[in-house]
Amino acid sequence: MAFDIKRKKAFVCDLDGTLFMGPNPIVPAVRFVIDSTKSGRFRFFYLTNNTSKCPEEYMRKIAGAGIPVAPEQILTPLITLESYIRRKGYTSVYLISSEKVKAHMAGRLADVGVSLDYDPERNELIALTYDKELTYAKLADATSLWNMRNCPPSPMCPIRTRNQSPVDFVATHPDNCCPSERGPIPDIGGMMRFLETTNGMKPSHVFGKPSPTLLEPVLELFRPEEVAVVGDRLYTDKAIADNAGVDFVCVLSGETTPEDLRRYAGTPPAIVVDTFDMVAEGSG
Ligand SMILES: [Mg+2]
């Protein structure tokens, strides 16, 4: 069915390439979001896989462009990680993250008293984020924890913990690289590969785009046909829309080119526009 903006109540917006190009706002797209927010015509949510930053940092960036924004509009896999820890009832997590993300998560989970430090006898979960303060010691602690709890006793893994319950392992998102002004720089993908290459440890869950879990807070408020994901990447933004069963608005203000769309073998986006503001004119 043709994309019908009259049925839409909420847009889930990718940031880089959709509303911003690096630090700079894409002016007509941002203007459309500001006007539609103020008129109440649409609800907006902002989607990022980047777990090296806290949601507050994204709020500052979005508010800095003049868009009114509240914490519940920011969707990052740190929210999915928090729900996962709560749902599983974990009380001891080895969180591999920067100090500021650790402080953020400790604050979020303060009511359930979860410890986020390395503790081989107590840890129930290893949670890997895009840790820009990653050290060799953290990687060695993660693998040794896995060795002591998840590998059968052997001369290769001689040290055992008294607690012999297997430890769970999750990663916040799957990205191999992070775009930067210096070109692609390492993201969490290489960190996962580092661990897997060492002793075979693999996450039980990888949150973030394209996993539809990130859209759960939106789909609790709106029906799928009332929601669209807006983004510039087919393999992440369109994939999460497809996986969640919602429309995808493809913008050409970022990574995807008309040539990429011609070569794209999957189902086409619901609508393709140069910049997000044109969604209002291009539908119907
Ligand atoms: Mg993007």
C-alpha cells in the first residue's frame, strides 16, 4: 500500500544523515521536526545505536538544534540493556563501558541495587557496550570470567569459581565501525570478535538496530501502522523497520544514494525523499 502520512502518528528518527550531518543540523529536516512537535501533529523518537554516549548527550544535541525533547524520546540500546537486566532479575553485572555510561546505568538501576563491577563469584551477566575506555585488563577479565564459569574444567582452564552457574553475555549493538571525520573507527563489532577469537565466547543477545527490541517503547504507545522509521541506512534503519513491521522512510540526505536504491534487492522503502521534511509532500 502507498505510504499515507495521514495514518502516521509517530516517527522514529535516525540522527546522523537524517537530522544531522556530523555536528550540523540538516536545516529543513530539523525545521519540520520542530514545527510538527510544536503543533502536536506527530510524536518523534530519536534512535541511536551508539552506547559510548549517554542519552543526556543526545538530548543536548537535539535540544541544541532547537527541538523540544524529553528523556523518554531517546531510544538507545542502553534502555534495552536496562530492561533485560530487570527482566532477568540480575543483581551482579560486569558492565564493560566508559565511566560515564557506568554512572548512568548505576543511576538507572539504583532502585534494584545492581552491582556493575567485575566480581567472578557473583557476576550473572557480562554486558559489553561501545566502550571508548576499553583496556586489555577489561577484555582479559571478561574472557577469564567466561573460562571459569562457562568452559568445562580442563588443563587449559584450571581455575574454577565456587559459583559454577554459567554467566550470560550480551552486547548492546552489532556495529563494526563508527563513522568519524577520520573515516571508520572501531566500534563494538571488533570488541566482540576479540573475545570470540580468544575463547569462543559469543553474546546470547545483541540489542540495537536492526533488532526490533529498540522500538518496543514506541510500539507500546502506537500501532505499527501509525509508526514509521526514518533513516539514511538500508542495512540498519530499514532493517529495524522491517523487523518491527513498520514503514520505512528513506532519506537521501546521508549514506544511501539513488544508485544504492536501484541496486537494493530487498522490498523498497515505503517512500524515498531527499530530506525528511519532504515526507509531507511526497506521500499520498
Ligand atoms: Mg544515519
